[in-house]
Amino acid sequence: MTESILINFAPQETRVAILAQGVVQELHIERAANRGLVGNIYLGRVNRILPGMQSAFIDIGLERAAFLHVADIWQPRENGDGSGNGNEHGNARPIKSILSDGQRLMVQVIKDPLGSKGARLSTQISLAGRMLVYLPQEKHIGISQRIEDEAGRESLRARLAALVPPEEEGGFIVRTIAESASDEELENDMAYLCKLWRDIRERARCAGAASPLYLELDLAHRVLRDFVNPETSRIVIDAELKLRQLQEFAAEYTPAVLPLLEYYGNQRPLFDLHGVEEEMEKALARRVDLKSGGYLILDQNEAMTTIDVNTGGFVGIRNFDDTIFKTNLEAAQAIARQLRLRNLGGIIVIDFIDMENPEHRGAVLSEFNKALANDHTRITVNGFTALGLVEMTRKRTRESLSHILCESCPTCGGRGEVKTARTMAHEILRELLREARQFDAREYRVLAGTEIIDLLQEEESQALALISDEIGKPVSLQAEASYAAEQYDIVLM
């Protein structure tokens, strides 16, 4: 399946869309004001150690302190080969015995700040290149899990082992794109990463605490390094200056990508031409319609994302079980695409329509896993639970599309619903009683939205009169068209 990559540049924003067979599969947005931090390396300082949580807060120069868990602290293995994380090999140590207050240490961001949480850190450094990932603390060679051919894996491992200089202390992971790479390409990538690490260590020697040592590439350059694969047929860019910058980068670091770069200079916006703007709007909606007439409902919150599948207007042509089965098969494809499109991560629970037939369940799960195979993010699918739900996780490193583009509604506070006018009217009546017991005023004036004031003047006028009699003071009403649905004020006159 051929892919196209579209890159749209604005003065303070870069947007990337990945299309397969003309259909948008992924959207990535980066703004200069809040660039992602994943991959950045800092010289941090330990601010506070939390022994009960086996964690520490690290100052890396951001507004909020970053978070480091003991499981993300690199430690040599007991066998002394200089590789691995001690915590993963039964050698867990209390964090107080590893870190101390005020200590300086090199850390790398592995998760961006999300909501009220600070960035998550690791002391196990990795540097990504086009073909390889360099692990300066690990003395071994790993192969991407996406390369499934065992003979091919061993061949790549042997080739790379022969290319690594004997004096090199670090190790490498071979990326999927390197499956067909030449020895020269592997050597060039290796030399670039080793030099980059030497530069970082040199900066660390003279840098002050809470200082950046290495900043990850911006989105446009990461596209050339990370997003391009053998299926990529072209990369279309709508800014001539940026095209030249990317061409220079490609010529030096990713020569194979250079012929794929194209300039788009037409008057019609690039994203409009390919329907990306429309897909972006759809990706922010709670409901996703399926071609058959069924639909999905996606609800994203801090704990997890839930996806509900419904038959909607699809009635099928044979029987109800067949209708359910076909809707779930279509939904499996659509859900896999929505996860990539919206960049949903963390815990995801999917409520497919109940299927009595075990073969249907197996077929839907197989179709779902097949659709997820195109996702480059790490995914774990646990299958159907006893309640008929599919539980899965998708690695979350950067914020979802909705978190980048949207904010909580100021009227409902993100609940997705507001109190009715009658609820607010009764709340105002109770508040009048409370105010009268605390303050002695000549008159009480209620300011609220037009709908609430109309209700108090008409259907709730008797209740308002009773309250006025009880407090022994007059109550006047004033409509304010600018007030939100749940906003009101009581003014003491």
C-alpha cells in the first residue's frame, strides 16, 4: 500500500498528514510555542526524592518538575557487561540508595507533559538515526521486532557486529528501514550517532544544572528520519524555503529520501486539495459514522479511552447475527484508523456489539490485529474479556490530536453537558436564602441568563414570591444575555 506524506508550513506551526491510497491515516501537529520534548536530553538536578513512590522529581529547567521512576534509572547488569537495566533483571534497589537531593544526572524525556503531569524521564539514553538507534550505555546489538524473518535478523546482526569499531562502548538497535540498507549507509548512520553522543558528553562537562544538552529534531525533519518507509512514494511540501532546508538535511543524513521530496506551489491549499482539513474536523468529533450505517462513539478522558460500536441504521440482508458480525468487522478497521488519526494512547477499551458465535469473535479480533499492523506505535491487545470488551494499550508519548487543538469548554468545564435552566433556578432560590441569613440588605438582585430569568418570572414565580416573603426583602431580576448557562450573580442592594 503506497503512502504519501504532506507537509504544510505556517509561520508558527507545522502539520503533517500521512495518506495511504489517498485516505488520511495519521495527523501530526507541532507548534513553535509548545514543541514536544520527547527525545530531548538534559542535565537535570534532583529536587525531591519520594521513597514511598520509588520516584524523584527532577529539575530540567521547565515550569513543572519532571518525574523519574526507579524503573527508568539505568543500572549495569550484575554480570558487568555494561548493558541492561538492573531493575529489569531482579536487581531492584531503593531509589534513596541510587539518587540524592541536589545530585546532577543526565536524563532523557520519554513522555511529554500531559495535563497536570510533568514530563517523564529516563536515565537510559538512546539516540535515533535513520537506520540505527544508538544506546551509549548498552554493549549489545538488537534488531527491530518488526523484522520477523529470523534468518534476516541474524544476518543483520552479524553485518552490524562486523561494522562496529572494537573500541566502541555502546550498542545499537537496527531499525526496520535498515533491512535493505547497504553497509555504507549503516556505517554513515553509526558515525553520525557516535559523534552526536561525543558532542552531548562534551556539553555535559561544562553545562550548568537544569540545562538542555540535546534537542530532538523538529517535526519536519523527523518526518525524513522516522516516517519514511519502503511504501512512501512521495513527500509533498508547500513552502519553498522549507523544501530547500529539508533537501539539505536529506542530502547529508538521508540521501535515499531526497528523490521523494516535491514542492507544491498551487494557490489551493495543500491540505484542502487532499481533504485533510475535513478529516481533521471529523477526527475531533465524538461520533464516527461507518459506511454501512453503523457508527462509533469515542470518549477520551484522563484514565482511558472508551469506544462503543453501534449498528445504527444498518439492518443487513440475512439475519441479525450477520448484521452484527459485518458491523464489527467494519468497526475494527475504522477503530484502528481512528487510533492513529487521533493519536489516542494509554488504556483503550472497545465495546464491540455482543457476538454469540465464538468464530465471529475470533474473526473480528483477527481483523482488528491485522488493521493495527500498520500502526508504528507499540500496541498490546488483550482480546475479549468476560464482559465481551476488548482491552488494549497503545503507547502514549505525545498529546492526542484533541489535546493539541482543543481545550475544555468554559461553559460546561469539559463535562459535555450543562445544568438545565430549572436546575439553575432552584440553585438561585437556595442561594438567596443563604445570602439573606448572612447579610442584611435592602434588596437582592439576581443577574442570570435570559432563559433562567424567564423561568423565574413565569413558572417559578410563585416559588420566588415565597422566598421573598420568607426573607422579608424584595427580590428583583435582571437578564444578562452575555451570561453562560450556569453563570449567575446575586447583588446585595
